[in-house]
Amino acid sequence: AESSCLRSIGLEHLEIEYTGYGYRIGAMTPEGEQQSVRVSQVILPCYTYVAEARGGDILFHAWVPRDDSSCWTWDIWFNEQKPIDAHEHMNRRGVWVDENFRKLRNLDNEWMQDREAMRNKSFSGIYGILTQDQAIQESMGPVYDRGREHLGTTDLGVLALRKVLLEAVQAVASGDEPTTRASRGRLDGLRSEQLTIPVDASWREACPLPSEFALT
């Protein structure tokens, strides 16, 4: 019922499929009789595979914890069919760092927010997609009180991540491996997907999960 309602008003609908390596996020947006589908991968312990248009540049993320309140982030762009424009990606996302890979736009300078730009051409006044994300994340402080959150249906990915990470922590605390299925398949064969299918079709059938990664 929820999915039908979202489709009727043209909103994105999210679904989670748990796997042996983490989970997949299916994001469906109706387009008349068709729906645009983005399938992104979350691979334990700290990787994400963002869905991009077929033939386009692909983004692979690594979020490497440094301590209890900070981490290194890696943007890995590639294209299996042609060279990429690294400079264009760095400027569009806002990957501006110094010689020690410290961000030039950060909390200390309020991410160089441009108030004049906010009045005329930019809602946030912050340039760079990644810099905008970091401003939201870092302005919460090192450790945020999750009890004050108000998560919604668009936060299913956040809920899924916490679920698999907590399960992994509990497994390690019990002396077990954090995942038991991922080693059965080659993770380097995983891909994100972006495709268009009929509005009543299943994204899981259109982009099937390899059987070696299925949970049983």
C-alpha cells in the first residue's frame, strides 16, 4: 500500500535486501509506466557502491574508522569503458584538501559557506556535493545523541547499516566471524546498477543477487 501511494505522487521508494556481505538498497522512482531503479551496494565493514548510469563513471566509497569519532573517507572513481576526468569529479564533489589530505573547507571555517550565494543562487551556500554532506554530518558533533533522531522512510539505509554493524559487533564479541557468507563469492564481481523497468516489475528480478551471496 505504501509503495502504491508513493508511486501515485511520484516519490522515491526504498527497499532493503540483506546479503552475505551486507545489503543492497533498491531505490525506485516512477516515470509514467516505467520506473527508474538504482541498486546500491553496502559491503561490510566500511564500503559503499553508489549506483550510476550505465556506461557512466562509478563511485566506490571507503569509510575507514580512525578512532571513536572520526574516519578517513576515500572516493574511488572508475569507468570500465573509458578514462575518467578526475579533476571534474574533485571539483563537483568538493574534494579540496591540503598536502596532508586535510579538508580545506571544514568546521573551523564553516565549510566556507557563502551567504551571498544563498541569497542569489545556492540554497546551502556551500560548494561541492561532498562538502555539503560533511557540513550536515560534522555540525552534529563528534558523537550525536541518537535518541533525539526522527528517522523516516527515506532513512532505511541508515537503519539497515546500524543493524548489520551491531550484528557484526555482537558476533565478534561472541568469538565468531562478523559475516559468514561473503567468502562464498567473489566480492570484486559486485556492481551497482541503474536501470529502467516496468512500474509493476521487481527490481530484485531485474537485477538478481548472485546465489552465493543470498542469506538462507
